Amino acid sequence: MADVKALDLFQAYNEGKLPQDGGYIISSFFKNNSPYSIYEVVAYGGVKNIIVSNEGMTFQTDGSKLHVLVEPAMYSKKYIEPVSREHGSAIPFRFNELNIHNSKNQYKIMVPKQPIVTYSSFTVLRPTGMNFALCFYHLPDVFKTIEFFFVQTFNREAHVPKRDAEKAAKLVIEGVKNFNVF
């Protein structure tokens, strides 16, 4: 297992491979028939307890969280603050709280300037459809691994051009480096 850098979150839990001392969790929420997508990146450490239910997995510990939004060019409600968008399309930030990368194909990738700190617990929803929840181990090269992951998923799943996916992934890593968990 020494070369494993990430696993499906629920599989890792079921197999006893979920790091209790800390790691990073990346979840995706893709809108049906659209490249509009939201990613949550959570860092956690010092887990007291994990509760699994049909809805998801609750970690009893503090965590830091980033919400990353990919907004395609054809999104009709671009003018609405991300915090005020309809359920399933919203992230808890206003435009002025986000770094916004405008890609060559007019997609916008929005990354918070500062993460949210969750106190006492947080829940990761069980993925449905093409969504996922992955656990990244806190290894020395974890930032490179997460950056590579975001370049690939922005490009392949969210349809962001490769060069723009690379720039947006760097914004995500800048945010992740602001986490105060480890």
C-alpha cells in the first residue's frame, strides 16, 4: 500500500484504510447533463469518531474546507452570487470572496480566497451518479497529487481547456495550503 496516494472514501473506510490522523477528502457534485460542477476539498486531522449512514460519513473533528465551482459558458444565471444560487448550484461565497479564473472557452473556475473552518464535525455526502468522494493520504507529495488530480478532472469531467485547468488547479492548491489542520 506504500504507493497508494488516494482511495475511494467509502472503500477506504470499509477496508480500514482511512487515515485517522488526517488526510484530504475531495468530493464532486456534477449537475446532470452539464459541466457545471462543484468540488469540496476538506482537510481533517485528529478524528475522534466516524459515523457512517445511508446519507454519508460524519467525521467528529475539526476540518478546513474549500468549495470550488466550475461554471460553464452557457450557464444562464451567472449574475447571481454563488451563495444565492439554487440548491445544488450554490457555494457559500460571494464573488468578492473568490479567485475567479476565466478560461479560454469562457468557463469560470471559482476558488475561495480563504477556506472555511468546520468546528467539531463535518459530513461528506455519499456520492451518487458520476459523483465521487476520494481520500488523499497526507504524504509528502500530497499537494502535487491533488494538483494533478484537479488538472485531470477539470479537463476531462468539467471540460476546461488543459492550460486553464492547470492554472485553476494552482488556485486550488493555494487555497489548500491555507488549511490549518496539520
